[in-house]
Amino acid sequence: PSAFAVAQNVPNPFNPSTTISFTLAKAGKTTVEVFNAAGQKVDTVLNANLSAGNHSVVWNAAQFSAGVYFYTVNTGDFSRTMKITLLK
């Protein structure tokens, strides 16, 4: 892969789990964190060293209340935040 990219989660809206997919241009420490609408971190889905290429993680939000959340994928100098909706 030549660039960092983050795809919209699937499905969205979701209940209770969704898949977050992203592409890394180079290997490195990568985190996927979920925040509530107030900007408070509510979960860390991934915190690991990953190789370059395509990756995906599943966020199970069964213990969280319905509403709008945001997930951020961070790696090296790159970061991207996307909006997701949890329905119950």
C-alpha cells in the first residue's frame, strides 16, 4: 500500500458489533480508540505493532448505550477519525 487510509465501519449504524478496516503504508505502532460524543475515550479496540497492509478489527459495543461515537486510527504521523452510530 502506498498510503494510510481508514474505511467507514461496516455496518453503520450497528448493533452490537462493527468492523473497522484500515490500511497502513508502513509498519508501526497502531491504536484504534473509541470516543463518545463528549470526546471522552470509552474503549481501546487495538494497541499493537502492525505490519504494512490491510487490517481490520471488530468493536463489540454491547456494554455501551446507543448513540453517536467516533473512532480514531493512529499510526506514526497519521491519524483519522470517523463517526459511527450504535443503535439498540
